Amino acid sequence: MARGGINKAVVQKARTALLARGEHPSIDAVRIELGNTGSKTTIHRYLKELEAADQGRSSAPIPFSGQLANLVAQLAEQLQEEAQVAVTAEREQLASERRGYQDRLSQIEERCHQSEAQCAGLTEQLQIAQLALQQERRIRQQAEVENARLLQANRDLETHLKDRGEQIRSLEEKHQHARDALEHYRQAAKEQREQDQRRHEALVQQLQLELRQLQQTLMIKQDELTQLNRDNARLLSEARQQQKELQSLQRQLEQREQTLAREMRTRAQIEQENSALRERCDTLQGEVIRLSETRASQDQQVQSLQERLVEALTQVKLLGQSRRDTGEAKHT
């Protein structure tokens, strides 16, 4: 069946043009003359009809041997053209399949390169996580040293408070002796002594309360430090697990380079594992940031407690000085 408006008149016109130029009107030549349009089978049928018509219009009869030779020549030409058509179709199909194979091979190579890039990125992220973990270890060691120093400072403060209590009791004994010696001032100084005693008791109670609060705070800090140690151990375990998973990914990458067909089936699983690794790296970075913020908050709390202890010691010192001044004035 003709395609693109090809008919017998058009084929006849193309055949006549070729004959006028002295060219053989083969199927391919006619089809080129028609602008590479039309079915070769249709063109061949029209050419055969036109050749038969030309032979019918010939006035001189052709011998049987000549007719047989023409028929054989036409059959040979038809067989050659059909074979050429089949060969051309086979070549086109082979070229198409070859392009398809080359495209698939290019896609597989591109995916392999992408996997290698992802693996390199994961290796870099793991190294960053390991560096952050080492830094966190150093911070934890510094926190342990600082905690030990605070514990020693707390013990020194307790010793100092005991010494201050002894001094206060000694002052009370001296005050009692002075009161016995200065009985005639008893009525005048009684109210002042009671006020001093109430302030002293209130101050001692306040110091004891602050000391208990400091002890509770130190216990809380110790618990937080223990939790930090546990978090560090957990982070180290996760980092080791990630390193094992990265080694497993590297082995899988080597296997995929050896067998590209199997890489197409396992690529989805490797992408999921890569996503999980990225999420775990993000979690590790969040944990490191949280631990840094916790340590900064602890440092601020410890500094605040130290300032409160210094203020309490200053008040005790001022109270002792005031009591000595009062005793000396009464003795005079």
C-alpha cells in the first residue's frame, strides 16, 4: 500500500526522469527521486506494471529466449532489491540495538560513578564525626578535672566553715566572760546581744542551707557527668558501628564493580543504607552540640555557686569582726 501520496503516475514520472538522464530506474533510485518516500514494495509493483506496459507497446515481437532472459533479469533484480531491503533493515536494527547497549552501559557507568562519589562523601562525614568525638572526649576529660577541682573546693569550704564555727564558739565564750565581768552593763547590752544572736543564728542557718544546696548541686553535676560519660560511650559505639557499616559499603562497591548486573538490583538497598548513615551522622552532630551547650551551662552554674560561697564567707567574716568590735567597745 502506497504511503505519503505515492501512486503509479508519480512513479512513472520519476522513472521517466531517470531514463531521460540515462540512469537505471531501480527501486532505490526511484525512491530517492521521490524524496525518500513511499514503500519499496509499492514502487516495485508500479515499476513492474510500467515495464510490462512498455513491453506490450513494443511493435517488434521479442523472442521467447529474450523474454525468458528479461524475466530472469527482472527476478534477479527483484531478489537483489529484496535482499538489499532485508540487509538494510537488519543493519538498522543492529545499529539500534548497539546504541541501546551503549546507552545502558553509559547509564551503568554513571551510576557506578555516583555510588563512588556517595561512598567518598560518607567516608568524609565519618572522619568529621570521629574528629568531633575526639574533641568531645577532650571536653569530657576537662570536665572531669573541673569536677575534681570543685569537689576539692567544696571540701575546703566545709573545713573553713568548721573553723569558722569554732571561732564563733570561741567568740561566744569570750563574750560570756566579758558579760560576767561587766554585769552592770547587762541590762543596756541585753537587747543588742539578742539581736546579734538572732542575726548570727539566721546567718548560720542560711549558710547551712546554702551548703546543703551546694552539696545537692554537686550531686546533680556528678549525675550529669555520669550521663555525659554514658552519652560519650554511646556515641563511640555508634561511630564504630558506622565505621563497620562504611567498610561493608566499600566491600559492596567492589562487588558491584565486578558484577554490574547485580549492582542494578542492590542499588536501592545501598541508597537506603547511605540515607540511614547520613541521618546518624546528623544525630551525632546534634548530640555534640547539645553536650557543648550542657557543659557551658554547667560552667555558669558552678561559677554562680562559687560567687555565692565567696559572699557567704564575706558575711561570716564581717559578722565576726562586728562581734569583736562590739566586745571591745563594751570592755572599754
